[in-house]
Amino acid sequence: MRTRTKVTVGIAGTIVIAAAALGYAATRPKPVEYETATAVRADLVQEVSVTGRVKPTHAVDLAFERSGRVAVIPVAVGDRVNKGALLAGLNSADLVAQLSEALARVDSAKAQSDQYAAALRNQQARLDEVRRGTRPEEIAVKQAELDTAQQDLANAYKDVVDTLRTASTKADDAVRVKTTALFSGNLSSGYLLLFRACNDPLENDVTFLRASSERSLQAWQTSLTAIGAGTARDVLDLALSDAAKELMLYQQFLDRLNQALVTECSLQDDALDTRRDDVNTARVNIAAQLAAVADLQQDISANQRIVARVEEELKLKQAGSTSSQVAAQEALVAQAEATLAGQLAQIRQMEASAANIRAQLDKAVLRSPFDGVVTKVDLEVGEIIAANVSLVSIISDAGYEIEANVPEADIAKLKIGDAGVATLDAYGNDVTFRTHVAKIDPAETVVEGVPTYVVTVLFDQPDERIRSGMTADLDIRAAERTNVIVVPLRAVFGRNGDKFVRKLRSQTGGNEVVEVTVGVGLRGSDGNIEITTGLSEGDRVLIEVPKP
């Protein structure tokens, strides 16, 4: 019985032990599964990716600095132009006439200055002679010099008759011929303008000056019939002075008539363009005759002074020198110096006036500031335009750049000179263009509430496929490291200002997870981060903490 009992108990115990074993197997914990990564050595690159737009390196909108009527437009949209090429010009015949007159005055003043300089040298030479004393041969030389000076003066007077006749002919053409088509009436009935200047005082002034000029011209031409080769010199001097007054009267008439032709009202009449040219031609002719009369007067005056000076010098040589004569000659030298200085000052003033007119002429034309392509021409020949209105646009032919807004989170990564690669939406991702960062705007630009900074990127090589306005995708290489230890960025976490990883450490019976403090460096664009301290190559780290 015991045996059976033992056996029975033994069988029952076996059954209990087996059941317990099965229960333990069913409730035993499964092995923990980890998502891990291995610390490896690799090259790490940090890139900033943004989208921008292609624009020309230079673009400019051009406008006239003065108003007027468009006279010429030698270019069209799409034309390539060189720096300094004419793009458009206004009618500036009046300024051309003024410049011609101003330059004539400058030339006349310079000629007079040369005479004054020569006179100063002569006075200085005379002073040297007075101080030195006179020799017989010097008296003979001075007498010959006087004879020459007197002959030069006589020759100058011979030119008076021809000069007066030429001035009379030009004045007749300017007053009677060039302006005839602009007036009706005659001297007896009075003159009326054949166009409206929309300015009654100006129109009255013009018709009055027309009649005054006609009447004065008749009287002047009558007086000139008495002038001939045998006319006394004092009469010739008076005739030249009268001629200058007459010409100034005609000049005043033509200037006022020109003002009437360029009022806003009269400029609307295209039929008057030819008449304006006639009046400007008349003004130039009258200015030239005024200059010719002035030049002859100056020539005669200069020769008279030379004759008087040489006569005085001859007398001094013949009489010998005294202390008072030396003092007097010194005073003449000082006077000649002052006269020359005054004339030079007048020349500078006249040149400044001519330069001002040139500046006004420059404002009547548009020229290309650089080599490029015309992108806008918004004007027509004959159109009256206002000042400071953009009419012609040019973009540079030298190259293109990409302008992109970089978020504040990435701007600190970039610096001038960083290389990059650009793709243009027009050509797809297979076509790339090498670039480099050229400029980083220090001031922020808020885009949709986000502070951004404008970065300008230049193409390394010119390419005819690049066009202004294209959309560009940029990958800028901000930094790189070679042969450094890297782990996935997800494996690193922070706490209290430090960086940590969870490192797997093998041990008997399984793996142990320990937190390790690490130093980090560059964050790569591929999702990895540089580990500078705390890990060795081959170490395994957790990417995610396993769930229970």
C-alpha cells in the first residue's frame, strides 16, 4: 500500500511540478527590444536650403530731369546697349543756341585775356627798359614797333565797313525773313502773331518788339549808306557802337519770340517746329554778329592801346628815364596785372555759365549707365513728357544673382563666401548651378510674421540659360566636418543645459542602459550630429527608449 501510495504521490507530484513549469514559462518576461544606432566616423555636412528668385546684378529705371518734347528714341525693348549709348532725347534747339552763344563769349573773352597778358608783358618789359636806360638802337627798334602798331590799327579799321554790312544783312534775314511766317500785318498797320502763346503780356511784348526792330532796322540800314572807306575813325567807332545796340535789340526780340514759341500752349502746335528752328537759327546768327562786332571793337581798342603805349614808350626812350618815370611805369605794370586778373575772373564766370547750359543739355538726354538690355521704353517721338517720370528701364548684361529670405534660425549658420548649389524650376533638379554667398543683409525683413534676412547669392559662372525672375532652390553648404564620430540627432537629449545619450553596455545576463554626458558639435543636414566627447567609435546608443 505504501508503495502504491508513494507511487501515487509521486505521480501526483510530477503532475504538479509539470504544471508549475508550464505556468512559469507562460509568465516569464520577454527580452527587451531596443532601437539602437552605432557611433561611427563619417563626414558631416550642414546645409541651409531656401528658395529665392533670380534678378539682374544691376537694374535701373531712367527718367528725364526736365520736361519737354521727345525728339529721338533710337532703341526698343530687347535691344542690347553699351554704356553711354543714347536711349532717348528731348528737343533742345534753344539750349544749343544758348550754348553756342556762351561759347562764343568765352572765346572772345579768352582772346581779350591774351591781349591783356601781352600788354602786361609789354609793360613789364617797358619797366625793365626804364630802369636800365635807353640806347640809340633801342629807340630805332621802338620807332619800328610804333609803325607796325599804327599799321595794325589801320588794318583793323579797314574791317569795319565789311563787318557792318555783314551784320546788317544777317539782321535783315533774322528780323524780316526768318520771322515773317509768324506774323501778319506790316509796320504801318501793326503786327499780329499768327499763333497763340496763351500769354497776353508776352504776345504784346513780341508784337511791339517786332515793330520796334523793323523800324530801327530801317533807320540803321539808312545810316550805314554813309559809311565808307574814307569815313573818319571816330565815326567808325560810333558806327560799331550803334551796330552793337541794334543787334542787342534784335536779340531781345528773337529771345521773346522764342519764349512765346515754347510756352506750354504753343508747344501743342507741331506745325510750329519748323518755325522754332528758324527762330533759333536767327538767334544764333545775331549772337555771332554781336560777337564779331565785339571782337572788332576789342581789336581796335587793343591796337589803340598798343599804339598809345608804344608812342609813350618811344617818348620815354627819347627823353631818358627819371625816378618818377620808373614809378609811373611800375604803376602801369600793377594796373595791367589787375586788368588781366579781372579778365580771367570773367572767363571763369563765362565758363561756368557754359557748363550750366551743358548740364541742362545733359538733362535732355537719357544714356545707358552700363552695358545691358532695354526692358522698358514708355514714350513716343513727339510726346511731351514731364520731369522725373520713369520712362526707360535697363537691366545689366554683366550677370545675375539670387535673392532669398533666410529665416532667423538659419542665418547664423551662413557667412560670406559659403558655396552652394542652385536649381532653377525652369530646368528641373537635374540641372545645377554652382553659387556662393555674396552679401547678407544685417537688417531683418519680416515675412508673414517671421523675421528673415535677405541673402544675395552669385552664380560662379555666367550661363545663358539663366533669366531674370526665375525661381531658384538653393542648398548652401554652411559648414562641414571630416572623419568625426556621429550618431543620429534623435539619440541625443538635453537636461539642465547638458547633452546626454543612452548607451548600451553589454554584461552577463543581458544589456545595461546607462546615461552618458556627451559634447556635441555640428548638426548635419542628413539627421546626424557630431559627438566631440563621451563616445567612442563602435559604441551603441538608444534612439528611442523601449516601451514596457
